[in-house]
Amino acid sequence: MQKRQMPNHLTQQGCLQAHGNQWTAILRHNVLQPDNTVKRQIHRFPLGPLSVMTEQQARQKMLQTAARLYSKTAPTKRPLTLDQFSEQYYKPEVVQRLQKAGRDTSIWALDKHIIPALGDMAISDITLRNLQELCDLKIKAGLSVQSVKHIKARLSAIFKHALGHRIIEGFNPATAIRLPKMTRKERFTPTEEQVGALLAVLQDPSYSPCFEAVLWSCTNSPNYAEMAAVRWRRVNLTDQPTLADGRNLPAYAAAIREDYYGGEFSSTKTEARNRLIPLAPTLVKALSALKDRSRFHGPDNLAFCDHRGKPLHKDTMNYKLEKASKEAGIPQTRWHSLRRYFATQSDRLGMPQQDRQRTLGHSSAAMTTHYTEEDLDRRRPFIEQIAQGLLNAIKAAEQSTTTTALPDKNKADE
């Protein structure tokens, strides 16, 4: 193997700068060139944010970094660009191991926003200023704060992975990015009368199985990806407990264990979403009728499937929901609107907060909780009250085309 000629003497004091809200050391180090020679180059080393590190601490860390460079017996390889690191390390080792939704978001952030702006820069040269400027420009270009938060999250993940590979040293600069406060647009949450009018329209067989899916979403809050992945073996429509996936499934209950998104089955979004939910008698009756008239009612068949037994395409169900909303004379209702409907109604009916969180799958404490039959039974009366309210609303919608809004909760309490 050819012996490399290392440049003599690399003792140095370095130059300390406050660069882009972080301390940066400017030092020389020996870098291996493409022709296998070694060249001394100036390089910026991030040391830490100004907010948590004093100048004296930053200077001490710079001297430690300079001493480490002096003691090195082999040259540093040419620094990888952000694009090279993404293709060689981050995408195959991180992105490809994510679920479909995470992969899609990561590829969107990388290929459309991060790489075009910073891809040709050495990853070790990228500072907080570069990252903050990128996020600021995206917001000025009209991207929502929520979208830029996704970009920030991917930047942070990239630099965390680079730290793990020891390709960069110091700290993760993306963690110091500051974004404007996010203001969410007001989201539509239907009233009981509006959902009743919607369900009255969805009783038409041409909309099947949209009626059962909407009723389930309103009374138990599973999102569309969870309902699309429900198999009959995880739905207990009897008065006797059974087993599903080797675990107890109480009477009149369903187990949420999978998601179906983008053509792929995967585990639920979070561990808290992996849960048991009680089924109201009204919903049990509707699901039993759906199962009886379906050709696909085996244990591994999907509860909501097309004429071939395949998962229902979300666009198809969205179209049915949009068409039914227009026919019912109510604002456009989406699947997440029905999830918010359950959250609102269960609160108005006084369901305990812990039970609401467990049913919605929002509580971090629910990640390792095994629900008992008593737990489900305590929730069941509230679930049935919601279902009975919808049945009454359906009857009212069939008798009249007019709808009225629910009274404001605060005013109702006065």
C-alpha cells in the first residue's frame, strides 16, 4: 500500500467565531485528496449553541478539537456532501426502514426541499445559519409551518445519523432551528344532526360499506387507515370472549392492530393506537349485517373490502363521503372530521378523560396498557349513547331536510 506523505506540524490555536447562533471553530486538518495525496485544509467545526455554551467553554472545546486533530496519524477522508450522505447512509439505513407514510414524507422533504438547497455542501460545513435560512425561505415561499416542521424533523434526523457515524462532530445544529408559532385553520366538526343526515343518505346500498364505516368512526374514532386494515378475526360480534392474535378479545369488542396506507399493511401509527375498543349494540348490528351480506367473511378477510376482497381504495371512499355530504346538504365531511366528532360528543356526554384518550389512542400511558373487560364495559354506555343519538338523528333527517346546530357546550352548562 502506498505510504502517504503527511504535512509536517499541525499545532494550532484556531479561530473561534459566533456563527449563526452557534460557536464555530476554524481549524486546519489534513484531508485525503482524490489523487491519494494529503492536503491541509481549513474547516469549520461546530462546537455548540450560544445559548448553552459560554465563550470560555467554547474556546476550551476548540482547543480539545485542535489537539485531537494534531494527534491523528491518518488523514481525514474528503468530507461527504449532504447529497452523498443521504444516498449512501441516510436513505438506505433510515428511510427504507420507515413505514409508508414516513418514507413518503422523508423523500418529499429530501428530494424536493433539502437536497436542492444544501445537497452540494459538505455535511460537516453546514451550520445552523444555513439550516435556519432554508426554513425561513420555505416559509416565505408559502409553505405552511407544519410542512416546514417536517423539513426540520428530517434535517435533525440526518444530522443525528451523521453524528452516529462520526461523520460530523459537536452537536446537531438542526435542533436549534426556530420556527414561527403554528396556527391551524379551523376544522369542520359535524353536529349530531349533520352526521344523522349523512348516515340517512349512506343507507342507500350504492354507498356500502360507507354507512358502517362512518357509524364506526363516529362511535369509536378509528381513523380510515385503521378501519381499512381491520380483519374479521379482530372483530368480536358475539357475547363470548375469544382470542385474536393470541390475545384476549372481549365480547362485543374489536382490536386495532394494523394500518393500511399507500397500498401497504403495517403496524399502527403509534403503540397507543394498538388498542381494544368496545362496540355498541347499534354498531354490532350494523357490522353483523355487513358480514352476512359479504362474500368475504373469513377470519383473515377484511371487514371493509371491495368486490374482490381487496382493501378499499381511500379515494373511492372519499368520493362516496363527498357525494353523500352534498346529497345530505351538509359541509364536506372527511374521515378525520368523524374522529373529531367522537372526541366532541364523548366529552359532552361526560366520558372519563382516561377512557376518551384510550379510545382515541392518544394517551402515551396507554402504550403498554392491557384493557380489561371492566374497562371496556365502563366505556360502552357512552359509546351506545353516541350511537343512539345518531339513530335518532337519522330518523329526524328522514322526516325533514332541515338541520339545526347543537347548542354551545359552555352555554348549555350555564
